Amino acid sequence: MREVAVIGIGKTAFGAFADRDLRSLAVEAGLACLADANVSPSKVEAFYLGNFAGPSFVGQNHLAPYIAGAMGVEHVPCTRFEAACASSGSAFFHAVSSVAAGMYDLVLVGGVEKMTSQSTPKVTEILAGAGDMSGEGRAGATFPALFAMIARRHMYQYGTTREQLAAVAVKNHSNGAKNPQAHMRKIITMEQALNGKPIADPLTVYDCSLVSDGAAAVLICPLERASEFTSKPVVVRGIAQTSDHVALDEKDDITTFRAVKEAAQKAYKMAGVTASDIQFAELHDCFTIAEIVATEDLGFVEKGSGGPYVLEGKTCLRGERPINTSGGLKSKGHPVGATGVAQICDVVLQIRGDAGERQIARHDLGLAQNLGGSGATAVVTVLGAA
Amino acid sequence: MKGVIYTETTVFAPPEQFAADAPYQLVIVALEDGKRLTARILGDRVAIGDAVELAESRNNIAFFHKI
């Protein structure tokens, strides 16, 4: 297997953009990424796209060639990947696999979602389709409800508190306020976070990530060719995608994401590292509880200790292991199909030392964790300086 | 059908088709046969550990109530 490097990154701002359509967002991110690596669209050998629900949100199918053609990426394999909120993490995993295997040298990976043209109840309904619509969905489960039930059980088994959940939101908004491309660049207080409008008890509006429009892209190639395109290649040291039951009520223990745990073990093994070596991470905080559970499943802390870990400030920008320096899904925004690739962009930015006001001191080895549904798909990627 | 509440939430922001029902309590019940079922609650609110039994099924949704 060949080692693979990320040689270009590009993102749109995340937000609610009434005047932008899905394709224009994806094209903007893709072209920014190609410009970052100084590669012309005609050199791209394949396009992998992550998108969760374009057909439902905007009524457009056949998205990969639709977007690629508008970028000038033509006559090459263009494929859309759907794995709920891990759609572009999955696209990235498969793109890396194909470059590692020697199928292609230059592969563009994109992720996009255009969500804000639908009403909140309609968005809630479309997102619920990432769960089991013949079971939990039929009973009235929403994604906030599924993660609220995870939170309730985590509180019951481990004594996790509302303050600990709120600490995730406060931290991520503090980071996102420093990110010029974030959707909600606003600092929130602990008091605000605790007194938000209830969405699904115990989660309030401040425990939930944002409904956003946006796109992200990365360009990858074999490490041996990376110096042709950039002086700062970032190496994919380890990567794994795993899966679990789609329905929450079919999982043995809902306080853990088994798929994340297994993906992390595989990715660590491939990278030749352990959890303690990871200096910083972009984690899938679709809901505050999800970041807490992820810190446990990735082995950053023992099971049940994720709540105190964030409340004590260990994961803040100047903490021992900064988490979601981008602002996370909570503040940066969560255009679901774009999130996995956006996380890779944000880890690459830190490793290059280009994160500006958000730049952290130890930034040689970072991790991205992308989650689909209530844990049915997980992608974990370990990225390092070349 | 009887069981014990494994976890629960109250949904305030429902999907479009359940707008008229909100707020409603949604639970996962650990049934006596070892399986789990996502269901709704009729009547008094329940907490983790509460014993419940099936009250009725409506539109393919199981409604439990506290014993």
C-alpha cells in the first residue's frame, strides 16, 4: 500500500445562504482546493463526493458528475457516497483507499449539503431518515431525541451532568468565534447554554449543532508525489471506517459508539500510535453528548469520564488536548454531507500551522472523527506532519 | 407486554408528521424477552428503571404506561 498525503484543502463559509445553490457551494470549495494545490481540474483522475440528502433537500440527484462537470473535472469516475452525517468521511476513506491501492494519483474529495431552504420540521424529518424509519422513526424519534436518550443513559450510568454537556457548547462557541468561516461566530455563556429552549430533554437548542449550508474539499495524492504540489503535505497516517446497527434500540450499550471505538483501534494500529499520542482532534459534536462519548470511545479518557474532562477545560484551545478548534459542528456549522471533509480540512490547517488565531502549539498529530446517524457509520482518521 | 424503561426523552421539536403530538415522551423499553423497543408513553411521565406495560398500539406505534 502507498502512503497518501493531503495536498490541498478548500472550504466555503458555513451558514444560511438563501442566494446559493448546492452546486455553486460544492464548486466553490472544489476550485478553492485545486487552487490551494495549484492543480488544474483537468488533472483530477477521480471525484468522490459526500452528500447525505441532496435529493430530499433540493430535489437534485446524480450529484457527483453534476458538480464535477461544473468544476471542469470531466470524463473521469465521479461518485456520490451516502452515509448520513458521515457521508464525506466515507468518501474520503474510499478515496484514500483507492490512491493507496494505486488506482489513481490525484483524487478530489468533496462534501456538500444545502439544508436551509427547507423548514425546520422538514429538515428534522429528512434527518430522521438516517435512523430506522420502520422502528424508531415511526415512533417519532428525531435525531435530537436519539442523542437525548443517549445523554439520559450516560447521565444515569456515569453521573454526567447538564453542566458538563453545556461545557462542550461553551467551549466550541468560544473556538468558533475565532473562525472566520464559522456559521455562528458567537460566544455563549454557561448560563445561556443551560437555559436554552428545550429540544429533546435534557438537550436544549445549545446542545444541538446547526442546520447549515456549506461545502468542503480536499485533494489527495501518493506521498511520494506530494512535493510536486505543496511544501506542507499532511500524511494520512491511519484511517478506518466501521459500522454498527442503524437503530439505537438494537445497540447493546447506547452510552458508547462501538463503531467509533473499533475505527479508532484500527486507525491507531495503522498509524502506529496510541490514543495518548493524539495532540488534538476534530470530533463529531452533532450534539454535546456526542463529543463527550467520542472522547471516551477514542481512548482519550476512561469510559464515563468524558464529562469532567471537558468541564475541567482539558479540551479547550489552550488545554492539554484541544478538541474542535474550528468551533465544531456546534459553532462552525453542520452541513451534514460536508462535515467529514471539513474536519479533515481543519486538522490539516492546524498541522500546517495556518490556523491563525486558533493555532495551537502542539500540532504534529491530529485526529478527525466523523459519525453517521446514531453511530451506524464511523470514520476515524489520524493525520500527521510529513 | 411488559418491560422496564432503559432510557427516555421528551420531544419538543417533532418531525413534520408528528407536529400535533408534541411534546411527547419517547422511550426505549427493555422488554421481558430481552429485546428493546422504541415506544411512546401514555399518561404519567416515566424515568429510567420504571416498570411499564403496553397500553395500546396506534398507527404502528406502541404506547406504554407506568405500572
